[in-house]
Amino acid sequence: MSEERKQPYIGGQAVIEGVMMRAPGCLSVAVRRPDDSIVVREGPMTSKLAKSKLWKLPFFRGVATLVESLSVGYGALRFSAEQQLTEEERAEAGEGKGMMVITTLIALGLFMAAPQAAAEGVSRLLGVELAVDQWQFHALTGGFKLLIFTLYLFAISRLPDVRRVFQYHGAEHKTIFAYEQGLPLTVENVRKQSTLHPRCGTTFLIVVIFVSVIAGTIVTPLFMPEWATGRFEQNLITLAVRIALLPPVAAMSYELQRLSARYCTTGPLQVLLWPGFLFQKITTREPDDSQLEIAITAMRAAIWREENEAAAADEEPLVFDSFSSFVEGVESSLRPAAEA
């Protein structure tokens, strides 16, 4: 990479037996199949939201990033799952859109409705009956949200398949660290890096929880109608306000995480990163060398498109049976017709 060219930001996500890497202009996924071969999907990152200047502004970009990350992440996760199936199993597999809706509803119930119900139940049990517009009620709800989130992570981390995903999560972080330091992407160099990264999605979720407590405390009283005098109506409206606040809360959390990742990685301000790092100790595990190889492959594919502007002409992502076939394929696509 040329020293004069600014290093592009590359983020990632662990998927089933693989890693996704996302750069400003491309998206790559590397997955290990059951036969131990590596499949690579690589293509341009086409963002409709990025074409508008509005979605590049602070706070707006946080909402755009969240929406795109959910869409892109689901696509990468589905691709990785398909690589673990036989051709017959792939043909029988459904679209999975219904499952995505069900998963979203379960998440809203588990991480939004349940914590608020727990806060309501505890306040009644203690005979306090905190008003839903009091900061203490929102703080109690946030505390239960952290507790439920922690128990959920510990529970799923006991599952062997999820534990492997967490190992790939660690491999993704290590590879990104090596890339950001300008080190050659070798297994030896990547292995030495940390599994804890300040821009991790796990840290983002912790920031969201803290911001939602503050936002809920400020906004809920403004939208509580006078006719809502019963606890059931007040709790229902509070829950609706919390759900409606998700986009602005995500936007504020995104900006706060960007600031912390830039200014809090050294010195005494590092203490602000510790809550996120504590939860990352659950969602990341030390990967083995074969998993590091997958993350490195995804990163190399992402870097390739960022360094080759001529590759932007490709409109559809391509799938290759190995990293070597990917290299051969993309190099031949850029080779002048006279040399082909």
C-alpha cells in the first residue's frame, strides 16, 4: 500500500465458520467449508444511503451505518451458513426472511420489554413504585438490560457452535489490528494482536444501553399524555417511546464510540473503554491458526479492491473456491486485452 494514500477504514464481522470484512468500497467474506476448503465472496460495496450527503453528516451517518450493517451482516451470515450445506440442502433451504422477523421480535421482547417489566416488578415488590418518567426507573431498567444481556451472552457462549463464532470474532479483531498497524498480514503477525477492539459491535451495544437510559429519562416525560394515568398505559407508552428512540440512540452511540476509539485508546481515558472490553471478553475467544487464516483471507480480498480502482467496474459479487483462484480471477480481469 502506498504511504501517500490514506489507509481506508475496514471493519468486520464474524460469521459461521468465517469472517466478513467491509471497506468503504467493497465487501468480502471468507468461509471454511466442511471439506476444509476456503470459499471467498468478493464484490463492491454499493451503498444507496452513502450517495446522499445527508447520510454522511454526524448522527445521520450512525443511523445509515446501523441499517446497512444489519442488512450486510445478515447477507454475509446467510452466505456462510449456505457453505456448510450440501447442494440438496441448499435447494431445500428457505429464504429465511420470516426467521429474521421472528428474531427481531424476540430481541425486542428480551432486551427492551423484559428489562422494563423487571424494573416495574422490582419497584412494586419494594413498595417504591417509581414513576416511569423518573430517572431512577430508567436507570433500573438499564441495569436489568445489562443483566439480561450479560446472562444471554454467557448462556450462548456455552454452545460449541457459538463459541467458534466468538473465536472467529477474535480472529477478525486481531487481523484488523495488524492491518491498522501496517504489518504484513501473516498468521505470525496477526496471532500477536489483541482480541479486544474499541470499535467492536459489542462495545457499541453497551454504549447504546447507557445512552438509552439518558435519552429515555429526558424524552419519556415529553411524550407521556395526561390521560395515561394507569401504570399499564404508562409502561406501554414508555416502551413505545423506547422503541421509537432506537434510531437516534444508535446515532448518538455511534458518534460516542467513534470519539472514544479515536481519543481514549491511550492515557487515563482508556478507562472509558473498559466496560466494552469486559463484555468483549465474553464475545471474543482466542482463535486457532486456521481461523486466523480465514480472517486474513477476507482482509486481503477487501484490501485488493481498495487498492485497485479499476475493479470498481464490477457490479455483482463473485464467488471463488479459494483465495488463490480469487487472486487469479481478479488479476486476469484487470489484465489488458492484449495480455489476456
